[in-house]
Amino acid sequence: MEKALVADLAPAALRGTAFGWFNLTGGLLLLPASLLFGALYQGAGALAAFGFSAACALAAALLIPTWALRGTRSATPRRGAI
């Protein structure tokens, strides 16, 4: 789903760059996310760790329309913009 969103938001000439940044960002954030989840799991239990994960997923789902789709209304994309 998110890869289709990247393809829809990026201009055709910059689609490869957009996918590169998308995957780099996701990959770099996996380590701190895993460490935080592990700390919550060990310190507060499984319910706290999975509850925090669910809250983050819900927040992301609610923010997609306001952040990611906000820039799609412009008529002409800027050169070099993703």
C-alpha cells in the first residue's frame, strides 16, 4: 500500500529517488523502533509494548491525509522535489 502511495506522489522523473528515500528512512528507523519495543516489552510488559505500537499505527493512519497527501494538489511539481 505505501509503495503505491510513493509511486502516486512522486513525479515520474523522480520516482526512483522517492523510492530510495522511502526505503532508506524506513530502514534507518527500524533499529530504534525495535529497541523501544524491546525496552517496553521487558520493562512494562507485552500489553504496553503492543498498545504503544497500535497507538503509533493509528496516529500514522490519521496523519497520512494531512501530511502526505497535502502536497498532491499543486498543479506543477517543483524540480528536485519528491
